[in-house]
Amino acid sequence: MPIKEELYFVPPAKLRIDRVSKSFATRSGTLQALDQISLKINEGDFICLVGPSGCGKSTLLNIIAGLEKPDSGETLMDGKPVTGPGRERMVMFQEPALFPWLDVLKNVLFGLKLKPNLNNKERREVAQFYLRLVGLEEFAHANIHELSGGMKQRAALARCLAPNPRVLLMDEPFAALDALTREQLYGDIQRIWAERKKTIVFVTHNVREAACLGNRVVLFSPHPGRVREEFRIDLPHPRDINSVELAKYASRITRALKGYENSPGTEMAE
């Protein structure tokens, strides 16, 4: 039985991005990555940000995480400004970034350093809980180099979930994996989202992936990044990425992207 309810369940957060703009200095001049982005993310939303390369999706994710500061505008979490990183907003990147000198359990325990009020017994219980949640309980003492790519991402997900954040920010976490492993993880992340009731913001180039996972898909246009259109995916979870119904949603989103496929420096995938 859980020791403390707050170690496992917290209410999901709501986010508001209010007229956020961001520019970067480059050798060829100033590059505006985001222009007047406004977006409301409700409690428990699974929202996917989709668009060509250079449209500022990852920049916006970093601003929500507090890793970047906007030039203008602000990000609010439950009405309070985001001014820097915090354990209530955890980021999962494309690379798992696990510590190779620690085993799987100790990697997850490392993430629990963000909760200093726990004793060692509580930390271990919480870490084991999340390893069970991601299906890695039997690999708790495995070395990182012994894991497959998908298992490494599961371990990284457990480490992000262990501090019990209210918002999970995911930056193309499955992009480097093979198709079969990705499909397995699609099922896992949908199950975890349903069980843990997290607010999730997920960046991807893959339209089908977005339609499979998100209850809302926000389409960005590039140079500078702006919100072009939003799609609500009215399909029950869990979803099969190969289903005909899902393919229809993905086709609608892809058609909206077609205007950018021949633009310099853009990419997209279905």
C-alpha cells in the first residue's frame, strides 16, 4: 500500500501560454522562433504540438519547462507565472540521458532527489512503484548498456514520473526507436496517462503519432512559429495507430501541413 497518497497522486495542472515570443541571435542575424503564441492547456490534457522543423515546438516546450525565458509574453501554471525549472514540470527528451554508471533502479532513485522530504525507504518504494508502472520491475538492477532502446526510454519515463510532476513535457521521445518498439510505447504512454491523470505536452514531427496519442493536436506554421490550427481527436483511448479511424484524422492534419512541405528547411512525417 502507498505510504503517502501525495507521492503517487497529484491533481493535473492547467497551463496558459499568453502571447509568447522568442528570438535567437545567429551568425546571419536574429531568428524569431516564436511569434505571439497563445494556447490554453486544460487539466489532464494530452496535447501534441506538430509542425515542420523550425516552427518552434521544442522552444515552446523549453519555455513551459522554465529552461528558456520568452522575450515577451508569459507562461502560467494554475495562474502563476513560470519563472524557472521546477519538479512539477518534468521533461523527457529524445535521448534517455540515463547515467551509465548507475543501474535502472538507481537512475530512478536519482530523480527522487527532487523530493528531499522522503526517507530512503520511501524513495525506494516510490522508485519500485514506477518501475512496475513502466514494466521494468524485473530489470531494476540491470545495467543501462544491457537495455534495449525502448527499455531505456521506459527507464527515462519512470525517472521523470517518480518525482510525481503535475505536467510531463515530452520532446520527440520515440523518434529514434524502431516502428515496433514505438507502437508498444504508444500503448504504454496511453495507459500511464489514463492511470496517472497527468497533463502531457508532447512534441512530434509524426502526424500519426500525434493523432494516436493526443486528445488535441496543435499545428504550428514556421518562420516564425505561430499556431496555425487545432484539431480535437474524438477517439477513445487506447488507440491503435494503424486504425482506419485514426488514419482519417492524420490525413486531415497532413493536408493542413501540405502547404509547407516544399518550403526550405521543412520536414514532416506521417
